[in-house]
Amino acid sequence: MLSRIAESLFWLGRYVERADDTARILDAFMHRLLDDPATDEHAACRTLYAILGVEPAAAQGARYDAVGVMDLLGFDTANPSAVAGAWCAARDNARGVSEVISTEAWECLNATWHALPGQRKAAGRIGPYAYLRFVRERAALFCGLADSTMSRDDGWLFLTIGRSLERVDMTARLLSAKVVASRNAPDWSTLLRAAGADEPHRRTLGWGRDPQSAARFLLLDQTFPRSVIHALSVAEQCLATLAGGPHSARRDVGRMRTMLEYAEERTFGTQLTTYLKELQEGCVTATRHIADEYFQYSAPLAWQHRED
Amino acid sequence: MADVFDEYALGAAWDEMFSAPGAPRPAYRAVRAALDRFDPGELRLRADQVARAFTDRGVTFAFDGEERPFPLDLVPRVIAAGEWDLIDRGVRQRVLALEAFLADVYGPANCFHDRIVPRSVVLTGSGFHRAAHGIEPTNGVRVHVAGIDLVRDVDGRFRVLEDNVRVPSGVSYVLENRRIMTRTFPGLFAEQRVRPVDDYPVRLLKALRAASPRAVADPTVVVLTPGVANSAYFEHALLARLMGVQLVEGRDLFCVGNRVMMRTTAGEEPVHVIYRRIDDDFIDPLHFRPESVIGVPGILNAARAGTVAIANAVGCGAADDKLIYTYIPELIRYYLGEEPVLENVETHRLEDAERLEFVLDHLADLVLKPVDGAGGKGIVIGPAADERTLDNLRVQVSKNPRGWIAQRPVALSTSPTFTADRFAPRHIDLRPFAVNDGERVWVLPGGLTRVALREGALIVNSSQGGGSKDTWVLAGESAHAEAVNPAQSAGSDAADGQLDPADAVAGRLAGPGADGLQQQQQQQQQAQKDC
Amino acid sequence: MSIFEPEDTSRGRWRLAIRHETVLRYDGPVRASYNELRMTPLDTAAQTRLSSRVEIGPAAQPWHYTDYWGTRVTSFDLQDPHESLTIRASSVVETSPSAWAEPAAAEHRDESWDAIETAVKSGDLAEFTAPTARTKLTPRLQQELRERVDGAGPHTAAERICGWIHEAMAYVPGATGVHTSGREAWESKSGVCQDFSHIAIGMLRAAGVPARYVSGYLFPLKESTPGVSCEGQSHAWTEYWAGDWYGIDATNNVAPGLRHVVVGHGREYTDVVPHKGIYLGAPDSTLTVSVKLTRLA
């Protein structure tokens, strides 16, 4: 598989996941912002920006609000951390590899991209939920099509690794917002909903009131596909299947998985901050190692030319 | 219910569907009858469906930085079996003559010694590349893919308007148009025997494999694209997908010791045949434009060393210069000892002083074309031009007679084309595609029919507001025999079924950007023949 | 004295050894370097190549081919990072005296434009009659030229052009670069052999005589005996067509002969660049060139 294509697939996986996860987070936050008048809108928005690593270019002292959040994190096509931006980036990557992914998967990405401006307009009239839902559904459709129409070759592996690492990163970001800035952070149920985990969590653990149970579930549940440990296991398996390479990325991912797997029950609560930090850093390192091992190609920015 | 053909007014040009008002030609009877069954509303609905299908699939071309679908008209262009036979023979003959000419120009130069073509015509052409001298194609083929542009004159005869043997594009529209038409009008096909077009990728792959260096048993074929920003990117991706080969960019390849390798996740892998969709000027920064970052340095010497085949060969532009065009009938006689099956449009060469004077005096009655213009760029249609344009033209042509040819204006034939609520005549041309595998030249039954969507317009290029039509070649009586015994088929080659086929935690990571490359990917398409 | 009077009337041949060393020191690491050298003397009736060798450091696998102009090209690539490139081209050739040394040469001096006209009309010499970027003259210079060569036959015209350039231009190493055009050099009244040749080509073509650029080496000493070695240089001069190709060396105002070693021909400098290459890495570098010539016999 061409290194350039492998890299594009890796990022395609990441960006679709990012669009999906960001849409989920926005959805959960918007519910709270718009439905609960007691919420400190400015503080909640600031937390949200922090989670997604976006720094709004607002004048000092300006107050953040839900409309600004949707513009910046929902509709901005130039920012790959926004829902629309991530989708555009995914589609850009897919365009360069459209002969490798299946036609149906490509058409799904492309048709969605064409539909985004219309959906945004509609969101202006009927609120952001339909827009966010549209993106979530299209992301699900893409994943389903990829799952059912792509061979399980190296291309598939890179796509899945990208998706899994992004999922780990996003969940870790979500949790650290709660743990680090708990005062302005959403309550646990909002958080679970943002991760798509509220119902599975309830089914697995009942109506337990233990706040840590949510964190534990999002990190450690082996059966829930959006949990961190599950995503890590998937990424690890894919990396193991890939031929060649010194496997340093596999080591990074394996280290994160074992860290969680052998986490001590007793100290879990106090160690949580460390775990989350390690996860986010681990994702960065693993990505760098994957690039070093598999994406070794470069676009010459300029050939130096001489005649003597 | 109003008949959608009611107000169809025949002009002076040959009309493809009607020989007289209300009298469709035999080949069109079934189509005409089928279309009659629709009312304008239904047709509009289908037109929208078609546009939507193209957009969703990404069948677009880049224009002014925007992705636009290449509009597909609802009315197919139908070519009867007998007529197609003529085109098929004519195109094959033309491609063989172009091949022979290129082999001669980059080899023994007999046509110069025998005074068929003045050497100066080739030496001063921008498509003649001295750097390609001495590169011997393995199977003798330089023009693996050709697109020969034909128009139908007032008298109904097909004539060659120009040859495209550098990087002819547009075949993806032929394949996509058929795909969409069979879905949009399944009924239309039921009553006709339309020859299929989906053989093309297999034929192309076969020709590319046949071009591979001899020592390689199972050659690796790739499609080389300038990148996603190129106007024909969709076509590059489609062909790679349909042939089941890698679509690569220049940065995926590199040369080492005169071998071309590609960078894969499992290390370096050799490449043997490169179907390149990059212009000569950009393909090798060592020999051509040093600032090209979409090419592969060293690739030309790898071809010279015979370890890789470049298709089409570098330097084919020596043959599709519009001034060389005027010599093609002579070259057909010279190399093949045959009379041309398809005639040229009458063309004036301007190097002769008297001829130049005549042309300058008659600019208003002629079509003037720059010899290396592409995509309809720079063409001045005398009868339609204003005084200022002609004055301007006069200055330019007198300054550089070698840079221009003058042609009799051909009133391109018209075909009914759907316009909002009814059918109206619009001018069309035809670009058949030919694939040469070294043993035979195969012409795709169909080709790209381009239509000038503006009323009265004669320039059909996509960059100038053109659209396209699905092109149907009707199977003749011989097509039956063909299926049984392909060897006996007269002049047509239907498929025989035997083809072998930020790193801070707070920051977000971002994937690769295309910034620097994008500009060149677009830039080089300016020079490329569009469609 | 006419330039057609040969410097050496012995009619014997010389044997010359040439050692051309180019060292490029880049201002940083460089990789993916692709190069072409045009440094191997031609093997023709007038010049016999006895041996030739190209060595490259860091070690590379050179490959050879003959280009469109008949010049022998050495190509090589270097993938690994390196900070300097050394190219050493060595050869031994036998040179002949100027064509005019032949007693029969006087016949060739018959001044005739007919042969030229016929050949130009056929289009065969189109490459050597059209001006190029580096050989184009200003209209004023063309006018002045016409006055100077008016009424002269082709050989005489060539001789006058050669003398005029030699007189008007000062040979100043470093005054111009490889990208300077003949026109620019003429305006500054100074240049190197490349510029002298470009101006001569421009003038010959403007006067209706097909002309081409010659790249090669010059043994600088007029008087020498076998065994003498000296520092020489890459050189360039001009050939014009008048029934056959004849040389003029405007830098030295002579007809090329025993001291001139031909490497290749072209329309202008760009067709016979001694070293051209592209690479990734440091844009700047320091170039050191030394050419050593030894008269062996």
C-alpha cells in the first residue's frame, strides 16, 4: 500500500470519528445550555472550547455563548476540529484515495459534504440538533459502509487505527474536562450522553450514583465499543496485523491498554488525572510513531536546481 | 400535452436526429419515440437526477477553483453501425500514421529526407522534445491512448478537427454517462442494441501491460496524477479503480539507479508502467521545468534505460501540433500507402507569404487557431468576431505565422438538447478514444460527444460552457457474427472475452495538507487538453 | 592576419589529457540528487577520444547515453545525505589542426550564399537559424551588424563578426553568470567565453548564417611542447554552417584547431550544460572548478 494512501486513510478514519464525536459532544452540551437556564453559559462554553482544543479569537472580556459555539465548533469548515471542518478534511483525504475505499463509502462522504451547507441553513431555522444528528447518522453510515464494503487489507487497518486513536483521544479529552474543571463541567449524565454511553452505562451498572462509575465505564468497559480500552484493543490488534515496521506504535498503544487494564481499583480515583494525561500524550506519540514507520514519503517543497 | 419536439427548428447545419422537420433519421427513431412519451416535467426531473448523481459521485471538473459537474444531456447521440465502421477505420488509420510519424521523428527522420514534412515544422513545434530523443518504447508504441476530435460537416461527412495524443482526457465521462443513462432511462436501452463501453479499462490495462519492459513477467502498472486539485482527477481515480492499479502522485515515486520505485508501507516497490496524466513539461524536473514538484526527477532517463514505460510517451506533442495536423493526410499516404478514410477540415498554413496575405485578408471568413492551444483557448471564429478582435488577431498572426493555422469554419452538426422545458438544436462534436497495445489499435465504440450548451455556440470545451451526451454506437448485423466468431467481424473489435486482464496535548493533530502542491496540480491543467 | 591562417601549420595532431574536477560544497546536507554531466569529448573524424572516465564522490553508479545533439551524457543519482559532491572527468583525446590548415582549404573559402540559402530553405537547419533567449540581438545591434557585413561572403562575414566581438568585448572572468544572455554581456562590454559565443551565434544568425554553440576545453598556451601541463578551463566557441560546419573562437579571435577539444554542440549553452542537477536540501553551495590540461604528444 502506498504510504501516502495509508496516511490519508489513517486521517480519514480520524476525521470521520472526530466529526462524529464532536457532534455528540455538542449535542449533549447544547441540550444542557439551552434547556437548563441555570447554566453559566460563558463558563460552560469555555469548558467546551478547552475540551476540543479550540481557542476562540474573541475580544478580551467577551462572553461565550451557544451561538458562537455552534459557529466555531459546528459549522466552521476551515477548522478541522469543528464538525463541518472535520468532515471536509475527511472528504479531502478520501478524494485522494477514492480509488481505494469503496465507491459507496466515497459517495457517502461526498454526498454528505455537498449536503452540509443546506443542513446548516436548516439549522438556522430549526436549531442545531437536526444538523448534529445528520452528521452522526452519516458518520454511522460511512462506518457501516466501510465495514461492509471494504476488504480487510492494510487500507482498512489504517482507517481503523485512525478511528480508534481519535476515539481514545476524544474520550480522554471529555473526561479530563470533567476531572480538571469540574465546577463548570457538565454533569456525569451529560458526559455519558456525549460519549454515546448513557444507555449502555445504565444497562450495565444500573442507576448507580457513584460518579466514578461513569469514568470507570468510559475508560475500562471491555464490552462497550466506544470505551477507551476497547478502542485501544482494536488499534493494537490492527497494528499487530500490519506487516513490517519496528512496532513502536504498537508498544505505545499496548502500554496504554495495560495501564488501564492493571489500574488499581483502590487508587483509580486519585490516579485518574494521570491516566487521562498519559492517554492524550500516548495518542500523540503513537501517531508520530505510525507516521515514522509507515508514512515515509515526502512532498519535495522545492527542488534545488543548478547548472554550472 | 405539448410535444417536446414541437418547436424544434432545424438550422443550416446537419442535424443528427432529423433529416427534415418531424422526420427522424432511422438510427434515431426508437430514441425519438421513447422521448416523446415524456412530458417536460418528467424530463426535468430526470435531468435533476442526472446532475445529482454526478455530483454525489464526484464526477466533476474543477473550474475557477469550484467543483462542477460536467452537464450530461438527456438525449443520446446515436451513430449507426455503418457510420461507426467508417469512424473506426478512420481513427485506427490516423493513429497508426501518428505512431509511424513519431517513430520517424524520434528516429531515422525519413519523412524529412523524403521531403514529406519540412524538418523545421517539427523543430519549431513546442511539443517536440529533444530530451525524448533515443527513448525506444518496448513494443514500439508511443501513443497508447489517442483522442481524435471529429466534427460532422454540413454535408453529413465526418472530418477530423484535431488530434490529441499527449494526455487525452474525457473517457471517464463516456463510462459515467453510460452508467447514469442506463439508470435514468432503462427503457431507452431495451429497444436498441447499443454497443457497450465498459471494455475500455480492460483494453487500456492490456495495452499498458504490453508496453512493459520485456524482462518483467508481471509488471506493476500505475496511474500518475498531478493530484486532487487537477481538473481531471476524477478520471484518474476512476481509471485506476477500474483497472485495479495504484493511483500515484509524483511524491509517491522516486528514481534510484534508473529504476522507478514507489514508497509503500512495506518499503520500496518497483514500478514498470506509468500511465501518466501529467504533462511533459512537469513530468521530470531534471529535464523539463525544474520547479515542478508534481513530477519525478530521473524518470525520463529510467525510460531511456528501458526499465519503465511511460504512457503516452514523452514528446508525443510533436505529432498533435495543429500545424502537423495539416500534413496528416500526406503522412497517411506516405507511411501506410492508403488514402485517408477521414478527411481534414481545409486548413491554411501561414508560413507561405502569399497564403498568409490571403488569410489576413479573409480573417472574417475563417477560424484561426493557435497551433499549441488547448481547450478551445485562443480560437477566433472569424464570422462571429467583432472588428477589434480581428484587428488584434491580425497583429498577432502577422507577428508569428508559425503560431497559427486558419480553417474553413465548419458548421458543427446539431443534436436535440434538453433546455429547461423542451428540445433545441445545439452544436456537437465527437472524440473517439483509441487504445494501441502494439498489435492492434482498438477504438472504443462510442467516444465522448461534447455539446455547446449555449445557443449557436460552436466551442464545446467544458471550460467554455460545454456539456456532453451519451454516445450510442448501434450494433450492426455483423455484431451478431462477432459474438460467435470474432475473427470474422468486419472492422469492429467487440470484446472477445479473452482479455487477460501540534504536538501539545491541547493542540489537535492535523493530517497532511496539499498547500504547495495544489497550485501546480491546478497550474498544469491549464496546459493540459481539457475536454 | 586572417583567423583562417592556422596557428600551427605542422598538420600533425596533438594528444591532450584533460582532468576536469568540480567540487560542490553545500551549505547543509543534501539528498535525492539527480545529475547529468556533459564533460566527455566527442569522438569524430577531427577528434579522436582515446579514453574517458568520470569519477563521482560520494560513490555513485554513473550511466551513459548519447543525447539528441550527439553529446555523451553521464547521469547519476545520490540518495543518501551528503554535504559535498566531487565530479572528476578525465579524458585523453587527439585533436586536429584547424580545417584551414589543409592546403586544399582555400577552395572552401569560395564565398557562396547559395548553399546556405538552399539548406535554410529546406528547414533542416531551423534550429540554428532562429534566435534563442540567450542569442537574441537588439534591433540596433542587428542594424549595426548589417552595415559591417554588408556585401561580404559567409566566411568573411564570420571573420568580421569574430574580430568585432573580440575587439569590442573584454574577457572578464566572473563578469557574468551562467544565466546571462549574450545581449546583456554585449551591453556591459565584458563577459566570458560563453557570452562571446552567444553574441557570435546571434550575429551569425542575424546575418543569415546558421550557427551553433560549441562546448569544450581549450589548451591555453599557444606555444608548447609535448609534456607541458597547465591550468586550463572549460571553453565555449561557435560554429557556423556554410556548406559544412566551420569554427570561430571569438574569445581568442582564432579558428579552433589543435588547442580546442570539443565536448558537444547545441543551439546555445542550455543544450550542453557541463553539469546540471537537482536535489533536495540546502539551496546554497560553493563551487570550485579546476581544469588541468597536459599535452602528451
